[in-house]
Amino acid sequence: MQISISSNIKQIAKQLDHMQKRQLPFATSTALNKIAIAAQNSITKAIPFIFNNRKKWWGKNQPTGIKVKFANKYELVSAVYTRAYFANIQEEGGIKTPRSGHKLAVPASGA
């Protein structure tokens, strides 16, 4: 899922003085980062109700956790993501395949 936010920042920048124009990218990156952190917190609170979990894989400190890529004043893009290989299949649906040559367990009747 991708969400895009746009603004009329260029029109506003025309009305600002030199000092305000210099601070505008920093203020924009700060706003983007706060939105990304809020999204991260919202996602981590919702995951226990969406997935049936045995482990808390979504924690910020976990390798597969919900992470934030922060914006800076030179690159005004922030992202909320996970490295969990199974998250996309769980959320979007799809075919589960074995990882790196391992076998995949398939439940069968009478087993």
C-alpha cells in the first residue's frame, strides 16, 4: 500500500522571506517524520488485532519490525515499511512459497 501526500508548498514559499525559505525544507521534513511515526505507532497497535501472532515480530527493535525511513531537508520523502517476508502475503493474499530451498508444510485431511 502506498499513500501520497501533496501540498501547495511552492506557492507558499513565494510569499516567504529569505530566512523562512531556508527553514521551509526542515519544517517539511519534520512534519513528514511526525506523520510517519504516527503511522508506525498506529500500525503497531493494530497488528495484534489483524494477525494471529505467536511472537511480537512487529516491534521497532525487531529485524522484521515496522520501521520508518526518515525524511531530511534534502530528500523530502519518508516511508513506513517492514522487512517481514510474510507480511505482504498475509495482507494482500497470494501463494506461499518455501524460502531458500526449504520444504513447505501443507495440511492434509487425516493427518
